[in-house]
Amino acid sequence: MSGMLKLAIQNLLRHRTRSFLTMLGIAAAVGVLFAVFSFNRGFEEGLARELQATGLHFMVVPSGCAHEVAALVLHGAVIPKYLDTEVIETIRKVDGIRLTTPILVAQLPNPDRQRIDLIYGVETDLLPEIKPEWQIDGNIPGGPHEILLGYNVAKHAEIKTGAEFRYPNVDIVFTVSGIVGQTNSQDDAFVYMPIATAQQLLENPTGATAIGVKVVSPERMGTIIGELETNIPGIQIVTMGQVMNSVSNVASSAKSLSLAIALVAVIIGAVGVMNSILMAVFERSQEIGMMRAIGASRWNIFQIILKETMILTIVGGATGVVIAMLAAKLIEAFVRRIMPYVPQGDMLRFDLGLALACVAFAMVVGIIAGLYPAWKASRINPIEAIKG
């Protein structure tokens, strides 16, 4: 350890409380900054993962709001409009479409289990192609009264493959043919059943909330969408990319506010560092004058003061990252309550590159904040300082 670095550390330890509070301000600022950037990265990755899990290229829905479609695709919201499944025949005639499936999403009260189930009606024989990554304990439903449970539904209800499953006031005894392995996505929350069975339960024999479409060649998707919109009036086609943009736009205001708060916190922390170091310089004027008198150059004094600011910001920044990771679950729980949609899974994850970038940014801000105190200290006249 160099002599000037050792001297800088000793100077900070002289006023432990002030140094601690200054580092705490830096830690809070860097912790917020790291949490915001980490959450934003996790949000984008989680959103892309959930859209990929849909296994479809676009959705055909009744004309309406794109946000409703995003809610349907990503977390099973119920759209109060229905498509007539007869339009599926028109869709299938378009060249370049690989598969189509009607989707009927609905909420079905289950008072016996004190919950509301999300019903997902679909052509179950297409599930292996739509959801190729699924690991299923059991089999895909092969009969009208067989169902497939998402991981969370089965876990919370403590249901095993082969068990019976009932709904009050519904004269059907379902058999659980299989349970989907945990996907950490919206897929874990649904009860899957044949589309005809879902239509029967809802007394809507030809209704569908959407028609999922997968194309042979994604490069031709624009042409296919244009042809569908021309041939079928009263529909809206939303691609998975548009769903991502829709959700991202809804969340952007909250993310921008969080980033603004983080930057304000960094500025406040920088002002705190400047104030702390300036106070130390004024208190040590005679000491600095004595150092100058016995041979220390202005550059030596400048370096010592600047090293003090670097120590404060580096230690404070590293502490802030640690605090952010320790409080990750609490931060996520808070954000999930205030944001309209947050993907499943951990949003705040430790990333060494991001952590180092945040600490480096704090150090740069700290150095800038320390330039004036360091310059002020280096300009102290040794004779006047010794006289007091």
C-alpha cells in the first residue's frame, strides 16, 4: 500500500461517523442505480422468454386495444369480445400458414378450492408443436373430459396425474391426464382442455378469444398478415413483437421514473461526498500547511484528497450493489404491485459486468465531486495555514 493511500485511509478513519454516512449515501444511490438497470434487463429478458413460450407468430383477435391482446397472451386476461371460430377456415386457406388453433381463455370460479381458475381452451393435439419445450408428467388430453394442469395449479391444489377434477354446478368429471413441468412463465397458471369442452362450459359453442397462428416462413409474415386483414373484416392481428412493444410502452413510464430517481440519488450522493471532503479539508488546513512546509507538493496534496473521494465512492458503490442484491426480493415484490405487468421469474439478478459498471460510474462521479476539494486543499498557503 502506497504512503499516500494509507494516509488517505487514516484521514477517513478519523471521522468514522461522517465517512460512514457519506458512504451510505453513495451506497443508496448506487444500489438504486444497479437495481433499476438490473430490473430493466431482467424485464426485457423475461418478456422475450414469455413471448417465445407462446409458440405462435401472431394472434388474430377481435378489433380492439393492443393492450388487451398483450394481457391475453401474457397472463391470461379475459377479453370481453369473441371471434367466431368459423373464420379459422378462411385463415387456413392462406398460403404459408403452418398451423392455426382457436384459443378460448376464461375465468371459471372454483369455490371448493377458494380460487378462480384460468381456463385455456385449445386444440390439444397441437400442443406438442405449439409448446415443444414442455415437459409433461403424463399425457396430453386425448378425450373431451381430460385436462392438463399447469405446474402452479397442480402444486397449489396438490393434485397428481390421474386424479379427478370437478367444478361446482358443472355436470362433468374431468380426469387430469397430465401436469406441465414448471416453466416459470404464464403457462404454469392455466387449466388446459380441448377447445370444444371450454366452449361447452361457457355455453359459447363457436366462440374464441383469439386464433393463434404459426407460419411456415417468418419472412413472409408481413404478406400473410396483409392478406388476412384484407379478406377478414372486423379482426385485429397482433404479432409477438407488437405485444412486446405494447407491454414495454406501458412499463416505460415506471422505468423512466425509477431511472430519474436513481440519477437524482447519485447527484445527491456526489454533493454529499463534496461536502464531506470540503469539511475535512477546512478542518485539516494546518495539517496540510505543515505537510507543504516539510516538502509535500501541491500535486501530493491533490492526490491524497482525490484518493479519499475514490475510497468513499468505491466502498460505497460496492456496498450499494450488495444491499440491492440482499433486498432483491423486497424490491421485486414492490415493483410487481405497482407495475401493470411483470414477467415471471427473478428480475433482479447479479451481473458482474453491470455491478462493476455501476461502481465505476459512482467512482467517476465521486472523482468529479472531489476535484474542487482537492484543488482547494492544494492551494492552501503553508505559512498562513500554520499561523492559523
